[in-house]
Amino acid sequence: MISFRPVTADDLPMLANWLARPHWRQWWGDPDEELSNIRDMVEGRDTTRPFIFQEDGIDKGYIQVWFVGDQQGSAFAADYPWLERLPAEAVGVDLSIAFEEDLSRGLGTRTLQAFVRQLREEGHERIIIDPDPANLRALKAYRKAGFQEIEALLGRTGDCLLMELVSKEGVS
């Protein structure tokens, strides 16, 4: 059973530990900077909503939802101009699995499916994800969860591959 709980200030030391792990460092930025960004979310200076995901009540990783419209026209969008080509009502999702031993076991796909169900229940129709194209493990999990590349943006998104949930497969 996958569940989600909002990140609190008490989770920041655990997240600092996770962010420093090699399998996180490969795909995330500087751990101190990333932790500062999450702190901004927790303290309300960023509209992104961060969560710890759990499997059977055990913390297993981090997932967040960010709002495209809140990023459009921002300094962040200056570095990622493809944001301006997305519908403002879309939401983006990012996730990472805490423990290396949980990789390649379907946890990412199951987590994303459960999170997408929750986002759909909240009324979000356009859901995107933007992995590094070299992160083959993530791409496989996201495709299993029903995401596909946005053809019109292929080759126009720099160091990420923009994908959108295109089917309800896997989100029932």
C-alpha cells in the first residue's frame, strides 16, 4: 500500500541524508541547494507540494508536485523556456526512491500510479514529468505508469525529456 504524507521540518535531516546518496546525486543537484528548496516549500515560500511516500507505512522516498502556471514567467522559466510552451493548468511531478536496494523493483511505477490517482481526484488533468533522458530506469517506470514523450517538444527541452500522462492505463 502506497501512501503520502506532507514533508515537515522534522523530515529535513532524513532528506539531507537521502540527497547525499550516490543514486540521488546522479540525478539531483547540490544536496544543500536541493534541501534549501525543499525547506522553502515546507515553509510556504514555494508553491511546490513535497511529500514523503511510504509503502506499508515505511518511508521509502520523496515525491513532489509543482504547478506549471506558478513557474511560467519566473526566473526558473528563464533557464527552462519549455515551461512557457505548456498549459498553465498542468502540474509536474518529481520523485526519488530513498534506498538503492528498492530500485528496479516497481516501487517508482507503483508510487507514480498512486500519486497520479490522487492528483486526478484533486482535479488535475494535465500531468507531466521531466526526467533526464539518460535515466533509463526512470523512463521505464514512467512509461509503465502511462507517461509518454511530448512529441512536439522533443529536442527542445535541454537536459530533460518532457513526458505527459497520456493514458489512464496504470492509474485505475
